[in-house]
Amino acid sequence: MAALDPNKEIPQHIAIIMDGNGRWAAARNLPRRDGHRAGAASVEECLMVCGELGVRYLTLYAFSSENWKRPEAEVTALMALLAHFLKEKTPSLMKNNIRLQVIGQLTKLPERNQKQLRDTTEKTKNNDGLTLVVALSYGSREEIVDAARQLMEEARAGAIDPDDLDAETFSRYLYTAALPDPDLLIRTSGECRVSNFLLWQISYAEIVITETLWPDFRREHLVAAIAEYQCRHRRFGGL
């Protein structure tokens, strides 16, 4: 198992593309929904490890804007799993001082899920430990278009001068306005793409790809990714 260097920094914001649930289920001749259920255990373990290591933000890509194209039965199962997770795990979030934040086009979610998300974010809003950010009905291109649309409306109303627009200003119109950019992006299942996830925010993130399927992702895999991050020299375009 990889060891962390106590003299090097731990990433303050880790983002994860949780991929491989379907393949995990298929390899066991199980329905895809069982792969999604199995992935919930990986979420819990990552929350625990991040809390222990002092990671401040963990962003999970749970359901993309493109995932609405999946079979209705699978989407329904995913929404039911989300509802169950929120109902069952909110007490644990409170106990472990974890704050929930959600990003994405949330009005597209079933009303039941929207209400549960509002309730859990409200209950956990004063927690000041790890912030769990869940990307639901999320697509980075949609996020950037939404930000541009809002800026255009404010410019039309005279609330902002286009000459004053810069990267810092633009970032305040993104769903992640209150969050620091990720330091480390992890993708499970070996796929080498970012899948419309945090395209603006990961401009300088270190990327680690693991062959491990998400339901099998555990402490040792997360620690190994962080250890690899610690070996990188982040230059941010400089020398």
C-alpha cells in the first residue's frame, strides 16, 4: 500500500469521476442497479478517509446531464438510490461534521429528490468539517453556458461592464462559485477522459486514473492517488 509523505501537502479539494458501476455488475451477472448500490460503500469509505486526512472538499460526479439518456428503469433506480442514501446517511453526515453541497441543474430532478437535497443541505449547512459536493444532473458545458447567460443578462441591465470581465469574475457565476478549484481529479475504471466534468475548474488539477472500478475503490486506492499527487510538481504554467 502506498504511503503518504507527512512532509508534503494533502490536496484540499479532491474531485472523483466515479466510473465502472455497470461493468462491475456485468462481471458478476448482476443488474446495473446493483453496481450503483455497491458504489455507495465506496462513497462512505472516501468520506471517512478524507475526514481523517484533513481534506476539506470532496466533489463526486454522481449523475451527469447526459445520464438522463439512459434507460428509464436505470434512471429511476438511481433516483431511488439517491433518496435512500440521503434518508439513511444524513444522521451520519451530522455526526461526522460533514456539510453537503449540491451542484447541477437540480430542477430536472424529481421533486422528491429536490426536497430531500434541500432538507439535508439545510441540516448540514453549519457543519465545518469536510464539505461533500455532489454533482447531480451536472454538465460542465451547461454550467458555463448558464454562467454566460447570467452575465449577459446583467450586462444588458447595466449591472456589469463587459470590460471588467476576467477569469476571476466569470468563476463567480459558476455553480462552484463558493468552492476552491480541485487540486486532484481521480477517475476510476481506467477511462482516460473527463466526461464534461468541471472543465473550467480542473484547468490545473493533477489527474490520476486508476483501473479500479468504482465499487471496488477503497482506502488504499484513495491513499495511492494522494501519494501520487504528492509526487507531482505543480507549476501552474511557470517553471
